[in-house]
Amino acid sequence: MAQEASIIGWSHSPFGKLDIPDTEGLIAATVPAALDHAGVDASEVDGIFLGTYNSGFVPQSFEAGLVGMAVPALRHVPAARLENACATGSAALYSALDFLASGRGRVALVVGVEKMTTLPPADAAALMIHGSYTPEEGHFTPGFAGVFGHIAQSYFQRFGDQSDALAMIAAKNHRHATLNPLAHMPKDLGFDFCNTVSDKNPLVAGPLRRTDCSPISDGAAVLVLAVDDVAQGAKRAIRFRARKQANDFMALSRREAPYVFEGAAQAWAGALAEAGLGLDDLDLVETHDCFTIAEMLEYEAMGLAPRGEGHRLIRDGVTTREGRLPVNPSGGLKARGHPLGATGVSMHVMAAMQLAGEAGAMQIEGATKAGVFNMGGAAVANYTSILERTQ
């Protein structure tokens, strides 16, 4: 395999309901800051890879063309838009890495962006369900919460009600988010609130409560990637020790069970094997907790626990920031926020910040290696990256 490029800089907007009115504005607010952080001039960028889901959140399509509009110095740089549901940001990132590995460029810009709060929540949910296998799953309501409510219910029927474990995951990620100034919901809600159905925390779908669901967010995140000779002169360099994408059936009915994330397991196993590492070698993981049940199933997919026993990890404190393998020290999608196209890029930014020692109050001391897992749909498109700092 060709030698991978390194992350040499980044930027990240706050996530939440932002005053920035559109996709172009979010790009303008983040791309110049990323170039500055990397110490790269716009004239040095050879390719731009933009990830956005859109699907109707905003009227403007052909979003790759917006980068040159927002940053005129980039107007002549080749740009393309990628989409892969909730893994859109990772699709853009991996395409940029392939571009650099091919020798077609030396510096690439990866932009993940989404403006989601333009629509009422019910309308946003109706757009997002298009990322499921609609002939069989399009009837689930509200949107993807219905899909994951079905997954959670199936899991509980097989392994027992784990609602309290899901509440522990929600409480953990909200507590972590209080240390992240960019988070959408940096509020320590506590286990009791997350575990209690109430007017402020109603059931949303199946056994999932509002606190089990990630919010609808606006935001953008940007990465600057460079090949080795450029990265050697950079202030920082975070290398991709390994990366792996694995897909699975889109239709849950075609799988062994709705809660079996086989594609995710293959992505994790492949990336760890390529890196020559085990989970014990990682200092933290940023994983795709669009719903708390997803994080628990990902514990099992990554090999932290056997099937049906993911709940033990949160009960034993293994995945808290004080535990053996901190998971989502940024607050995760659950509390950091989940602007669809930005999420995969954001997760890599959060991990890179940790490895560069630039994570501020979120910092996991001594972190040198991190795992990132981002998925599109219900574990349909699965991306696992193993990152390490080289300088």
C-alpha cells in the first residue's frame, strides 16, 4: 500500500444551531483557519474534497463549487463533493488520502459541512430516513431514531433490557462534552435524568429516549493533509497508521440480526491488523454514537466485549475518560453534535487534537495513538482509522 499522508492542520466550528445562514458561510468560517493552522498557503493546495449530505436541508447543491466562492484564492483548485450518509466526511477524507497516495497532489483540503437547522425537526427526520433502505425501513418514525429504536428493541429481546446502560453512555458523553467548548450540548445531564422517562426526556422510538439520540446540528470541520516531505516541515504531523472501509447490507433484514454490525467489525479488524496493533495499544477512540445503542454495539464490533456484553464496559467504567480506553472524550455525536457531512471530519479532528496535545481541557494525557470509527446509515458504510503522532 502507498505510504499514507499526514494531518498537518485543521479547524472546527462550534456545533449547534448556528447564526451562519448557509453552507457557503460555514466554509468561509473554517477553511482559512485550517490553512493558517497548517501553515499552508492556498496556492499550495492541489485538491479539495468536500463532504455534505444535504438531501434537501438547503436549496444550494453543487457544494464543491462553494469552496472557491467562500475562499477566492482556491477558485482554480480541483474540487469534488462526496456523500455517504453519516459517513460522508470520512468518504471525503479517504478520497483525499487516495488522491495523495496516487501521486496526483502533495496537499489536500478536506471539508465536512452541514446546515441542518433550516427545517423543523420532523422535516429533518423525514430527509434523514432516506439514508436507510426505504423499501423496508422508510416507514420507521421519527426518521433514523425509528431505525435504531428497532435495533435496540431487537437487542433487548435477545440480551435483556439494557436501558440503564444506554443512560450511562449518554451521561458519560454529556459529561465529557462539558470539557469541549465546540460541543452542541455541553451539559452534564447525569445518569438519573438520562435513565428516567419524563416530559423533558420522553420516549422517542422503541426503548430510546431523547437523551439516547444525537441532536440536529449545524457545523463544519476541515483537515489539511500533506505527503511526507511537506509534513516533515509542518508544526505537527498526525499519520494514518492504518485505515479500512467495509460495507454491509443496507437492508437490516438481510443481516444475521439487526444488531449485528458485521461491516463495522470487519473495518475494525482490518485496520488493527494493518496497523499491527490491538485495542490495548490505543489511548482513546472517537466512535459513531448517533444513538447510545450504536455506541454499545460498536464496543462489541471493535472487539472490546463479546456479543451481548457491551453493557459491561460502561458499567465497569472502561470507556470513561478515566477508564482503560476512553471512548468519545469529545462528547461524541450524542453531545458534541452530528451535522451529517461534518461528522466524519470532526471525529478525525478531535482525535488529531488529542494526539497533538492541542485538546485543551479534553486532553487525555500522554495520548499517542487513537482509533476513529465513523459509519454511514445503520452500519452500512464503515470506516476505521488508526492515527498516531509522528511529530
